[in-house]
Amino acid sequence: MNVGTLLILPLLLLAMVTPLSAQSGWRADAALVDSLSGGEFIYDEEAVPEYTLPDPLRKSDGSRITEPEEWEARREEILELFRENVYGRRPGRPDSLWFETLEVDRQALDGAATLRRIAVHSRVEDRHHSFELLLFLPNGVLGRTPVFLLLNNRPRTNTDPTRQERSGFWPVEEVIDRGFGIAAIQNNELAPDDSLTYRNGVMQLFEGVAAGERETDAWAALAAWGWGASRAMDYFETDPDVDATRVAVLGHSRGGKAALWAGAEDPRFSLVISNESGEGGAALARRRFGETVKRITTSFPHWFAPRFAEYADRESNLPVDQHMLIALMAPRAVYVASADEDLWADPRGEFLSLAHASPVFALWGNAIVREDQMPGLEQPVHFGRLGYHIRRGAHNLTPYDWMRFLDFAEYLWR
Ligand code: GTR
């Protein structure tokens, strides 16, 4: 960028203020945008290229579906496109799967909850894999309890079952207080988050010791983390205290991308929550705002099927965009959350995905979400089975976000 452009940028941003704020309750903060826009990445609405999104309701034969009964076949087409081009193909349940109770503490949180630590074991041929599932359920509840399952992409100290360390990333006490169960798995136990070692987890269970080139549609870390979520769901279905028909899967950032793909691959999750998942998650790739396909497949090649990297700088050639990932959840429920300083994740692109997924949910009578309905800061909205908020502050998963997810679940389920 030359000096002239740099000088003119703040003026351009000022000019943007009126039309954009009239259009939506939120716009990128001008000062922040100004400080970020010197590099190769797009941080201002004016620079977003024109794009046309693929229509989630138009089948590959060119016809357009209008009835809920037609969705399943179209959904299968979209799922295949995402497997082939973005996340890869993950295996199903292993030959043998069993659960071992490592600990039960009926007096956790001073008697307010029961803690279970479960080892989830899998065997394929002579290979074995296991990972741990943490679950707190409120005590004194009649009947089964809905559960929020976090795919933890942060260090294990964020999900400390002893509660000596408390983190807003997994606010057990607050969630139990509101009568919900809360669970977590550690992504690293399924696939280490590292491009050299990511195959040393559950991929080894299915493939043996990793060797050689990967297929263009091979599964990768995001799919492996989501596979773990499905095995956790297998456990929930066996636990008489859990309401397996009301399990929400959620994650933050890379964990949010994995949660969305987990919900797409496994329709048993009745609520799917993305917190600031950005590129490869809720944000529309064609906007090229903040992180891009090129950047993410260069920094994190181990998250996606190898084919995805071929769309670097060619986003408009993708047969899908991320609104179709959200649409795969229909007619279940989806909540998307953004943060105003997290421009790397493209808050507006995350909201627009939800809006452009809404015509699919409308097959069941859900409201259509319009582009101009993006709410202002900390004004959560529930559009039927779709929910959204944008929080003040930086890239993180906080108790504020959790409480809004619980509000949405109460509105859906109570
Ligand atoms: C970033 C990455 C994002 C997001 C984030 C995170 O470095 O570019 O896509 O996933 O990490 O997981 O916090």
C-alpha cells in the first residue's frame, strides 16, 4: 500500500460509517481497522470483493428444492462436497468401542454436581486408542439433563476437573448453576494440533503408522476432533442421566470450526455452537476478509483435507461456502458468536453465513434472516432456530458467550 492510500484510508472508513451503521447494528471499529489494514489482508468492508454464493437449495441437477422432504437428498450432496473439498472423509464408529469409568464424584462442587471422568476406548484390528471425556451433571435433577460439550483446543488447565484452576473458557460452576450439564474432550488426544504429529492420534487407529502421501480428501485434525465428539455422544446415549436428544457441541476458533463440522457429520447433536470460528468455520470464504484460504492452509495444513489448499486465492471456485456448512444443521439449531475486535475471524462474514443459511431453515417455517439484521454489540438475537451475538472485546470464549448459549438453549428447550 502506498502513502496516498494510507492517508486516504481513514477518510474512506469515515465515509463507510453512515451507510454501514444504517444497514446493521455493527461495523468494524475504524481505529482498529486502520491499525490492521497495512498488510496483505482485507480489514475493511469496502475492499471485500464482489461475490456470488452457491445456492444451498439448488441441487446439482439444477432444480431448486422447496419442500422439507427434499432436503435430505440435497444435504447429502452438500456434505459430500465439504468432505471432498474442505474437511476430508472421516471414518465411523470403530470395530469396538467401550467406556471405562475412571472416577465418579457425587459431591463435586460442594455437592452441587456429579463429576464423571470416562475413558473412551476404541479398537481397530490390533490397534487401540483412548481419550478422556469429562462430564459434570447437576445433582438433584429429576430426569435427564441436556449437556454442552466443549471441544477444548486450549491447554488442559482450562478444563480442570478438580476445579482448582477455574477458567472462563469452561465455566463449570455457572453452567451447573443454571441446571445444564457440561462436558469436555481434549482435541490433542484425538489429533495433536501440529502439522508434523497430527496423525499420531486417532488417525493411527484407522490407518496404522502414518506413511506417504495423503489422499486429496483424507481427513485431518478438524475432522478427527469432531470424530471424538461423536464418540462422546455414543457415551451420552448410554448414560441414563444425560438427555442425549439435547446435546450441544461447541468450540472456540479452531475448536469452533471442528464443532461445526462435527454437527454436520453427526445429526445427533441438536444444537451446534460456533464461537469466533472464522475462516474454515462460520465465516464466508468468498469475502476474503481477515484470514483467507491461502493463509489458513499455509499456517495450518493439518486442519483440512489436502484438496482445500487448491482454493487458495480461488475462493470463488469452491463448490460450497460456509453458509452451506451451517445449512447442513437444518432443521436442528445453530448459534454463531463473534467478537468485535476479532476481525481476523470476520464477524460480519460469520453473521452473513447464518443469514444465507436461513432459507434452508425456512423450509420448516423458520424466519429468513436478512443481511441487514446483524445486531449491535451485545444484543443477542434468536431468529427461530438460529441465534447470534457479537460481544465486545478480543478473540476468546468467555462466560458472557456461554451464558448467551444457555439463554438460547433455554429458549429452544424449555
Ligand atoms: C489462528 C487461526 C484461526 C483460529 C485461531 C485459534 O491462528 O488463524 O483460524 O483458528 O488461530 O484457533 O485461536
